Amino acid sequence: MADLVETTDPDGVDFGWVMQMTFVITILVGAPIVAGLSILVELPTWGSRVSFAIRVGAPIWFLTAVGLFLYAKYNLDDEQTQNAERTDEEQATAVSPDEQ
């Protein structure tokens, strides 16, 4: 039977998680920032509003994505280090069959 579409086994950084969290955080944090900054600028037409939203929103989106990628990569490295330490400890405390 084929794997479900929802299941993943990422090798390294889980880019699906990074993309999903980028979307959510940008909507929750970035949209209010763009709206707040738009108060300081005169935007008389829809074209100027769209242009402003893209010019200000794109860097927010990019910085959010890079920040989340680095966060995921850092946590992955930290998790791998902890797993390696646990494995070393388990090997050091394991009783060999000759010692039993």
C-alpha cells in the first residue's frame, strides 16, 4: 500500500514545515506591519496600494522564510547532536554479552 500524502520523512530541514510556518507567521505578523506602515504613506490609488504592499511585504516574507529556515536548521543540528550523545552514552553503558 502506498504512503499517505500527509506523511513525510525529511532528510535534513523539513521544507514543508518552513513554507507552512512562513505563510502563517507572515499573515499573523507581517500583514499588521504592512498595514501599520501604510498609514505613514499616502496611497491614493489601488495601484499604489498594491505596489506598496509588494515592496514592503516581499522583504518581510523573505526574512521570515530565511529566519524559519535557520531556526529549523539550528534545531535539526542540535537534535542530531543530542541523539549522537545519547547513542554514545547508551553504547558506553551497554553490557556486552561476555560480561553477563
